[in-house]
Amino acid sequence: MLQDYLNDYWPIAILLLLTTLLGIVAIGLGYLFGPRRSNKRKNAPYESGMSPIGPGTRQLPVKFYIVAVLFILFDIEVVFLLPWAVIFKKFVDEGLGNFVLIEMIIFLGILLVGYVYAWKKGAFEWD
């Protein structure tokens, strides 16, 4: 029984192995056959044909990263909420409506705690 169940996963294991091997081969070929002649001019930063003024990189405030992480967090919430809402009637017809509804309320409650925490920390305030 377990052997039959595990046999269903062989195509996934082979795909993971092949993609890993392909990535290693591509990086290895680039390392072996790629150009390695570097000089001061090649290593200099290039910006529209003009010599750059100041540092090549600028430090961004952490606020940008916090906004990006919060966007991804609440975007993932919608990714889980939409399919659940689409098939909720099927769960009600099977007699699991209350259980599934309570589980979704718990999920939304956890997200609400995260939302309130981010709000109290001032993550939504833009300076």
C-alpha cells in the first residue's frame, strides 16, 4: 500500500533531480567557458556613459521592505480566501460547513492579530 502511494511521487522526484542537474550544468558551463579577463575599467560602475558621482548603491529605508512584506502577507491571504469562498457551498452540502467556517475564522483571526500588530508598530504610516 505504501509502496503504491510512493510510486506516485517518482515523476516529481525525477523532475526535481533533472532541474537541479540542469542548473548545476548551466552554472558550471558558464564558469568554465565564460570570459575571465577583468580590469579596472570593466569593474567600474557604468551609468549612461557618464562617470558616476557618489556611491554606486544607496541605502533604502527599512520602511520600503516592511511595506513589501505586508503586501505579500495580505496578498497571500486573498490567495487562500478566494478558493475557500468558491467551494464553501460544497462543504456545507457535505455537512462540514460549520467546521470549515470556524477554521477560516481562526485563520482570519491570526491574520487580524498580525494586522493590528503592524498597525500598532506604525508600519502603515508613511513619512
